Amino acid sequence: MAKNVSLLLIENVENVGIVGDVVNVRVGYARNFLLPRSLATKPSDDLVKQLAAKRADAEKLVAAQRKEREAMSEKLKGVEVDIIRSCNDMGILYGAVTQQDIAAALVAKGFKVTGRDVRMSQTIKRIENADVHVKLAKDLDAVVKVHVKPDRELPKDVGGASAADAPAEQAGAGGGEGKGKRRDALSMALEAANKPAEKGGWGTDKKVVAEAAAEAKADKAKKADKADKGEAKAEKAEKPAKAEKKK
């Protein structure tokens, strides 16, 4: 069974063709859409001649629409729209901004666009600024700036500073003086390797790095010594037990 069928359009059909065109479409599309709506029929030379005048009018209309879309596409470039939405304190929207929302905002500014003209990979779900494409034809693509804004003033600092952002002397608080200092030194060494001095970090302070390395080495040696002493103590305790067993 054939999957496609050739039909003569007797009306203009968007994204398919104009009146008088002979098009090749899917059988299902023809049966369920074009034929029931009297938009197409079986092609014949007589019908093509009868539709010649109507086709000429359609071509003029298409040309006028093309000019209108070209002008609109140029005007759309650089256009900015504000969309106000409710959100939580983290800036997450309670309702996402969709293609239809952006199209409605552009229509309010005088642009004749539809949701199908707005191209987005996904909806906008938080307070942010986004560049969105408006495609009026295959070769007519304009980028508009969408500013999604909250309907109220949001807190400047949400959740407070994290422990990673706290000063070194605060990072060791509550964990014992010695352990706190060791953690501070290691943290400073890590920051020294990854945070340039001009950005407010410790930079490449070799003394700090050396002290941190020494602290880590001493800690490792202390643990190894403690483990050795534990093994020796256990071995010493086993000898009397073995002697008693022999008796």
C-alpha cells in the first residue's frame, strides 16, 4: 500500500503549498485533513486550468505576506519584552514561561506572531534573561530578548553564607583547636592552588603550602605510630595467654 499520494491543492495550505500546486503528501494527512476540508482533490489538467486565475491571486498574496514578514523580522531584531511572574525566594517560577506567553507579549507590542513562530528548546522556569528566536520563515530568524522578572522584590542573600565561604578561623570552630587549625591549613593550601591572589585569596603563598604539607605529613606519621603501638601491645598480651595454655 502506497504511503504517499499526489493531490491538487484548491486552497492555500500553510507549509504545504498554494492553490494550483500538485503536492505529494502522506495518505493519512490527505484522508484526515486535506480531503475532508475540501482543500485538495485528485489532479487533472482541466482543474489546473480552472484554478489558474485563483493561483495568480494567491501568488500575489504570498508575495505581499513575504514582504510583510521580512519587514517584521527586521523590526523584531533587538526587541526586548518584560514578562512578570510569581516565584519563590530562589527565583524559581510557579508557572513556566512558554512560547505562547512570549508570542502574546510580542503581540502586545504590535507584532503579528503566533506561538508557532517562537522557537524555544525548553520553557523558562526561573527569573532570568533569555535570547529567544522568532522564525517567521525558514530564512527569516530574529532574536528577541526576554526579561522574566519577579512580581515582588526578592531577598538579596538567600540562605546566608555557606561554610565554604566562611573565614578560616570560623571553619574550624566546634571541632577542637588542633583539628580546626589543621583543617584551616589544608583549606588554605587548596585555596592557594586554585584561587589567584588578585581575587582576594591567599595566592601562591609557598609558606602556607609548606606548612599545610608538613601538618598532613605529621598527622599521617602520628597515625602510623599509633597503629604500630597498638599492634605491639596486642602481641605482648597474647604471649602470657599462650604460655598459660601450654601448662
